[in-house]
Amino acid sequence: MLATASTLPADEEAWSFEIKWDGVRAIAYIEDGRLHLESRNLTDITARYPELAPLATELGPTAAILDGEVVAFDEQGRPSFGRLQSRMHLRSSAVAARMASTPVAYLIFDLLHLGERPMLDVAYRERRRLLEELELAGAAWRTPGCHVGAGEGTALLGATRDQGLEGIVAKRLSSVYVPGRRSQDWRKVKNRPSQEIVIGGWLSGSGARHGRLGALLAGYYDDTGALRYAGRVGTGFNQSELTRLGAMLAQRERPTSPFVDPVPRDAHFVEPELVAEVEIAEWTHTGTLRAASYKGLRSDKAPTDVHREQVDSRDAAAQPDDPPSQA
């Protein structure tokens, strides 16, 4: 289930609020003492995070399906998508060596199946209660707290802003779980705007970046399935990422533009196969990104699923809390 970019709901007492973790979404399937992890696009990512395997033994013989986020933390204890990049794209032979320098944690926030009981049609407040009763807490996994009640969302959003975190997620207490859907029953409220982009080309660098990648050409798919040009992304890269991206783009070169809109004349074009996440100042009136900064590649997202993200500020209080919403 996916969240809609939005503002805080007016009826905060009908919602639960939790930190928005800057990581990779993962569904955990636990059965017969074994763990299987899948990303948002159904890719098997179990081997990338071997430190999470013991989670399966905590439930004993009980089968379960959990929803959560794989996160890496920086030196200040804040989630860092940049650090997670070094674990997301490793060959299996290199994972063990990187575990010590870049450990990850699985932060569990939902329960989709427990034993013989499917939970998708159960209200979030009950799913959350049952999840907390499992008391899942280990060296590399835990169930972070959530906040319920009037004023709790406002307070948590302010706290995340003060700590330099991305924002929060609000979940309607009466809502059911709708797999694969982006719902108003889950709302992501960000302190810093961000956008997933499809990489459709690049520009050569100058000065210190002469002969190397200077900027990515960003795009997103509109409702007709056309790839629209969304501007350039020229900051946020370190030297190793510039080298890695340069090699990946070289493998995907094509002679013509994949965009339906005009782009810079000196552009190099690539097959639109790579998805990245960028932080932005805003969308301009011409439909391009302003002050976009690269955060990292997202291997868990299909390019055709990337659309322009716009904040939906509809008043959540206008939607009744009972009966449970079917999204």
C-alpha cells in the first residue's frame, strides 16, 4: 500500500503518525523459520541483507507477512538513503564485507498476515495492536513507535523537522490495507520536497567534471504514457557515484531522445531504464524541477511508475472515519 503526498489531516485524532524512513520498502515473508524479502517491484532482495535472516526465528513456528523499510543510518543516527546505496546494488559476494561498515535495520510498521489469519481487511488500529504484541526487536530489526491523538501529527512533524528528517506518514486508524494502491488513507507529509525521476539522458561536465557526467536529464511519465522532460540534476554526486553512473549510462546509450519535450541541444540520450530520487526546492511554472539534488538510484521502482508527485491537500476530516475505508 502506498501513501499520497499530502498535508496533515485536520482530524488528527482519527489517525496514527509515524516517522517517514528514508530507505527501501520491503515486504517480509516468514514461514518455517525462513525469511524472504521482496522490494516494492517484487524483486527478491533477501540476499542483500543477510543480517535480517534471524528475524524469522523470533516468531517460532508462526507464519507472518510484515511490511516495513530497510534503512541505513548515518553517524548521527539519522536514516541515510545515500549510505543505503552502498548496500542496494552489491553483488552477493561483496555483501558480507560491507555489512560491518554499513549495517542496516528493518523497521516494521505493518502486519499483513499472522498465522492462518489474513489481515488486509482488518482496520489499521487492530493490525498495529497485533504487531506491537509480537514485540519484534532484535539487533537489526524493530517496530518503531507511532503516535495517536489530537495534536500528535503536528508535534511529530515539528520534531522531525528539527532533527533534519524527511517527514512523517499519517495512517487512518480505520483504514484497511490495499496492496499496490496509492491511497488517501495513508498520507506522507514531507519537510523537504522530493521526487522520483526517470533518467533519459545526461550532459557532459565542465571544469572539474570535464569529460565526465555533468548533469542528469530528468523525466516522468504523464497520464498518456509519454516521458516528459523535467529538467536537470547536477548536484548531489560524489566521485564514486559519478563513475558508477557514467558506466551505467554508457551501457544504455541511444541515438534519439526518449522525451516528448525539447531538451538541451548537447544532450546525450539513454534508454529510460534507471530511476533516481532527488530532493527539490519546488516545481517551476514551466513544469521543471528547481534546485534538484541527486540522492541515489531506486532499483525498487519501475520507470513507468514514476509520475509527477503533487501534494493533495484535501481535508481528511471530510472523509468519515467509520466504517473502515476501502480506499
